[in-house]
Amino acid sequence: MNRKQKIFDFLASGPVQYLCCFILGGLFIYASIDKIVNPHAFAKIIHNYQLMPGIFIYAMAIIFPWVEMIAGLSLVSGIFKRTAAIILSGMLLVFTIAISINLIRGLKFDCGCFSTVATQSGSDPVGLLIRDILILIPGIIIISHGRTRTNTDRNGEENSDYKTKN
């Protein structure tokens, strides 16, 4: 077995997959709680990014945290893991782009990632970008190395319930 295959097998292993699901799912569950409890404060944070028309801000403030919660619970429970990882990784990419745009524009803002409490100085956008990229890693591992159920043929030829995606 070559080195590349060993790395692939390690990333596809059950313990690594469970750890990635727990980390990514747990972070998003935690991040969603304050936003669900305080949608008005979260709407103000979204508004401060100055990227969305006002008509969409309150809908986003209500919908995004629930998507984070449901997808996070899905990952932690192991139900629709790959779909949940795609959703959360997609959201992370959107957040990363929004932070990057405001970094380029030189705006001070609170990210609203884990709290809706505003700070005087705002968030450190470079630190946020690094953190979001690091949080993306478990999602990428789940998406690219996760296991998918396979169907058995009528003769029961398939001897495994799971098949590693290639």
C-alpha cells in the first residue's frame, strides 16, 4: 500500500470521520444557539457587513442559525453526514468571502460567529479568515473521504455495507 492510499484510508477511517463530524457539527450547534435566541441582534451584525439588501437581512438572521443547528445536529448524529458537511462548508465559504470583502474594504465589524454581542473594536478579520479555513478542514475530510452506503445486488454480492468513495 502506498503512502497516498494510507493517508486516504486514515482520513476515511471511522474514528477520524466521527471526530470531524463532532468538531464541525458541535461548532455549528454552539454557534447557532445565541443567534437563534437573539435574531434581532444577529440581523444587526448581518447588516454591518454591508453586503446584503435590507429586505433579506431579517430572513437570513432567522434562517441561517436554524440551518446551522439542523446541519450540526445531523453531523453529530450521523444522519446525512455528507449533505450536512456540504451545507456547513458552503456556509463557511460564504462567510469567508464576506469577511474577505470587508477586509479589503477596511471595514470594522463583528463577525457574529459565536456571539451576537457587539464589541468596541470589532473582530480581527485576518484571524477570522484563518479560523474559518481551519474549520473548513473537517468538512473537506467528511465530504472527500466519507463513506457512502452501497446497495447489494439481488444475489447479495456486495459484502460490505459501506464503500469508500474514490
